[in-house]
Amino acid sequence: MPTDIQRILDLREELNRHNKAYYVDNAPTISDKDFDMLLKELERLEALHPEMDDPLSPTRRVGSDLTKGFEQVTHVRPMLSLGNTYSIAEVDEWVERCNESLGNSGGLDSVPLVGEMKFDGTSISLTYENGRLVRAVTRGDGDKGDDVTVNVKTIRSIPLVLAPGDWPEQFEIRGEIVLPWKEFDRLNEQRAFNEEPLFANPRNAAAGTLKTLNPAIVASRGLDAYFYYLLADELPADNHFDNMQKARSWGFKVSTSMALLHTGAEVDAFINYWDKERRTLPVATDGLVFKVNSLRQQLNLGFTSKSPRWAIAYKFPAERALTRLRFVSFEVGRMGVVTPVANLEPVLLSGTMVKRASLHNEDIVRNLDIHDGDMLYVEKGGEIIPKITGVDTSAREPGAEPIRFVTTCPDCGTALIRIPGEAAWQCPNKYGCRPQIIGRLEHYVGRHMMDIDGVGDENCSLLYDAGLVHTPADFYTLTADRIEGLDRVGPRTAQRIIEGVEASKLVPFDRVVYALSIPFVGETVSKKLARSVGDIDALMSLSREQLVAIDDIGPKIADAIVDFFAYTPNRELVERLRAAGVTMALSEEETTMRSDRLAGKTIVISGVFARHSREEYKDMIEKNGGKNSGSISKKTSFVLAGDNMGPSKLEKARNLGVPVINEDEFLDMLG
Ligand code: IVH
């Protein structure tokens, strides 16, 4: 029988191997279920042996701690950029320049190149010591970047501990953090649904995610990373290509599209091939990079102040088309925000027919100075969402009028109001404007809210237009015979809707709070509110001040909640939902252990615990009325300390006279 300690070490090694097989090699060697079982076993053993704590354990990829901000770190070797070109001829000229500098007669035989993808994400530098990840730093200004190690650790394809191999004792590896298309689409779909601003492209989404102060969010976004540059005092091979193959064997994701090129014809073929094929890759690329393969030649060519002379980026031209504006429509969302949309003569762009492109807001329409019937440039470079980038003013019809933003709601005619501090206009007729009403119904039935099977977006409009459903409470008055016979609703669909509505009564309280469409109250805030207040009556009666006292609830959200419940029809909605049997309080299970024993207390958790996880302790604090905080200050009531609490934190607590208690004392406190 292996000891627990040996088992912990074996499990870590085994899980690291499975992680690599799954996330780096795309060749899983174990089922998800078996993986989860091994991970659970490791979690359990680690909880029993806090002395075995290792921040690089596979159990630590979930990112549970909030970050206060990022520390700036100076790069040991500055992170430069790449010279770039849009023309193949300039790539050839660059090869000739390399040859000249190296004193070669010319041609590629004397400077073999490596061709690789130019990944369109955000660059990262990782430092490894003795095979363990010690630091991850963003490019920043090239000299200094942000230490984002806590976030990078959540990216599963990045090895925290390397596979055995001949890696240098200390080295740096650089690469690109990317958000795969699939994850990007999923994220934007979710944001569109919540009427949050969309990310324009995976690059922005990856960069934005990496800078998020909540590693749990980073962990949930599905980031990935490709590596393309190894740096150390002594490298295993004398050329770039072989070094990258080594890096792959140590556990890094190195693109398999990397190729050795010996002739000009091979370079051209590489460009032509990937110009088309890159669309089949799971991640965004905005070009190719050519690098001199030999490290000795690289050394001789050296750097300019901005970029290496031994590499060049060939950028794919952004795909652009010119097409005529048919008209601009103004569309009203669930929260009443009015978005201008350019409706275009259909045009083919990157393989898809584009008919519409969002113009986002009034400022963008004004800056582009779009007139009726203009010829517009539509682009779809790194942007998946087509974007209007300009106007061909020479093709403008004389007398064409500039597009004016509407001043009244296109649906209900109410005068629009400008949202303070934003470029957006909003229809204030929240409860009488059709798209807003239907938007709220669609939100209510959505998968993350009440998940009412059978009612999609189309059926919401249908039910509303038939006069059957005006507010979510009306769903509970539907009968099969009233819905049957509506356009395309047969007896089977009618039955599914009725059953879906019935099942929604069991949806937990936090999702009911989310389903109500209270402005700024998204999924996470709903969870927080539900847990803190316990039931709908408490939520409806809290004042702005009481709401702000809840963790993570700021004045903007608090005002929105107070306003929402100050409106009588919203209170009536709640009463009707309650009468219909919808869950209006936490369940008994969710409520057990709730108390106000920690009311008014601000608590900082630090270190590693044996009896419960940090997340569980955080949860207990909230459930008992306390507030979690990330840093010790005069306001801290006490520190709940586990093993390995950082010495600087301990000293700070002492200096400020903040009590430090251990987990047994804490559990006693809660009885
Ligand atoms: S090599 C010293 N290789 O492009 C030069 N960079 O425009 C090291 N990038 O900051 C960079 N794919 O973030 C290199 N295969 C690749 C790349 C790549 C994407 C990014 C990188 C760099 C930027 C320069």
C-alpha cells in the first residue's frame, strides 16, 4: 500500500500526464469521469496533508483567490515586436538582406527558415526553474509587464510541472495566449444574451480575460496557449526548430504547422497553403512568421531597437468588401438600449454572406459620417463580427442625407434618453415597449434562468402577440388548449411547454432572481444576492445601504434593485410567481448553517486548511452574514489563518492589531 504522501505525488504526476494528453496533444488517455475521480482523490488527500501543499498541484487550476491587482515585473530579456509586411516580395527581400549581412552568396539554401503561424492573441513570457513554472508575465511595454501567474495557472494546456526531459535548469519560453473560436463564440453568445458589450475579436477577449482580477473567471473562459520562442543561457539544440520540438516533448503546446523551409518556392507554397487553410485552425491567426532557423545565424543578425533582424511577420490582408447601404435599422434590446444596424446589399466576405453589421452606437455612426445609400467598406480581419470600417465618399449620390440617430423609440415612439456617461440611447418605456417585454420573456425562459423547455425566442413573440403572455407570471396560466393551434404549435409542443413551465417551479431561488431581469443583476450577482438575503421578501425590503453592505454589491446595482421593487407591477409579478409555486427562497439544504453570527464582520482568509476548502470557508462566511475581503486593513475583524499563511500578511495583522484565528476556533465560533 503506498503511503498517502506517495499517492499524492503519483496522482499529481498522473494527472499532469493526462492534462497534457488532453489539452496539448488532443489525444485523451482517460475518460473525463475517471480524470475527475483521480482529481477528487488528490483533493481529498491534499486536504488531509496540508504539509504537502503545492501551488502547482493539478488541483490548483481552478483559480479560487481574487487578485488585488498585478505586480509589475521587469523582463530579463526585453519582449520585442516583429517587423511586418503584407507582400511576398518583401519577404524575399528580407531573405536577401539576411544573406548579405551573413556574407552569403544568396538564396535560401544558406539561410534555412522556419515558417510558423502568427497567432492572434496576447503574448506571454513564462519562466521555469527546475521544471516548475515560477512566473508568467505579459508583454506590457516590452520592458516591464504584469505578473499574471495566478491567471495563467488556470490554463490547462500550460504545464505547471514539466515532463521529465533535458530542459535547462532555468529558462524562459514565450508564446501567445489565445481564445479558441469555439470559446470566443460561446462567450459572446452569453454576453449578447446578457446585453453586455461583445468582444470584437478573440485577441481582445484573450487579453481582457488574462487581465481579469478574478482567476475563477479566467479558469471558466477556456483560454489556450501556443509557444514559439525558447530562451536560456544554454539551449538544448543549435536551431530554433529542434528547440521547439524539445519544448513540445517537455509538455508545451507547439503548433504542428511549424515547418522547415529551404527554398523560395517552399516559402511561397507555405504562404499560399496557409492563407486558405488557416480558416480550419481552431484559433485566430493574422499572418505567418518566418524565422532564421540557425541560432548562430540569429546571433549574427542580431536585433534592431524594436525587433529581431532574424524574423519577419507576413500579415494576411484583412478581407474587405465594398457594398451599398440599404438602410439603417434601430433595434431595441431587453434593457431598452437602441443599437443602430447597417442593413447591406448582401456581399461575400471570408466565405460568409454578410447582410448586416452593427454600428454599435451614435458616436460610431457620426464618426463614420454615413449617408443614405452610401457605399460602405465591410471588413472581417481578425474580427469575426463584420465591421464597417469606412465610406467610399466618391460614390455618394448628390443630395444624400446623413444618417441621423433616432430620437424616439422605433417600436413604441417614446422619446429616447441618453445613458449618462455612455454613448448609448435608451427607451425608458420599460414596461410598454414590445421588444423590451419580449426580451424579458426570452430572458426568463433562458437556459441559465428558468430553463423552460419548449419556449424559444420565437415562441415568446408568438405567445405575446397572441395576447397570452405579457409578463413571466402569465406562463403559469397557460393551458395546452390555449396554445395549441397557434402558428406552428402542435399538441406535442404545447404539451412540452406546459411541462417545461411546471418544471420551472423547482428552479432554485438564485436563478429566479436572475430570471427577473433586474438591471445589472447577472448570474453571479444573483447567486450572491440569493445567498446573502435568503428569500424574496428580504430582497424586496432591503434599503440601498443594506444592499451595498453585501459583498460585491455596489451602489449602481443597489439602486437598480431598489428601483425595480419600487415599481408596483414588479412586486405584483413576484406575488403572482409566488402564488404559481415558483421558488422564492433558498432551499432548506441551502439554508442550513445560515445565521447572522458574523454579521458586520469583515474577514480575510489566508493559508491552507485541513478541514474545509477555502471556497467552503468563504461560503460559510457569507452564509453567516460576514463579508470576505482579500487584504488586511484596519477594517478587518479577524484573519482566518490556515497553514503557510504568508509572513508579510501575519506581520501586517500583528501591526494593525487584527486577531488571527485558526480553523478550529472559527468552526467553534459558528457552533
Ligand atoms: S516571435 C523577438 N512567433 O506577434 C520576437 N511572435 O507582432 C518574438 N506572435 O509580440 C516573437 N505568433 O505576441 C513570434 N509564431 C510567432 C508568433 C508571434 C504571434 C506575436 C507575439 C509578438 C507579436 C509581434
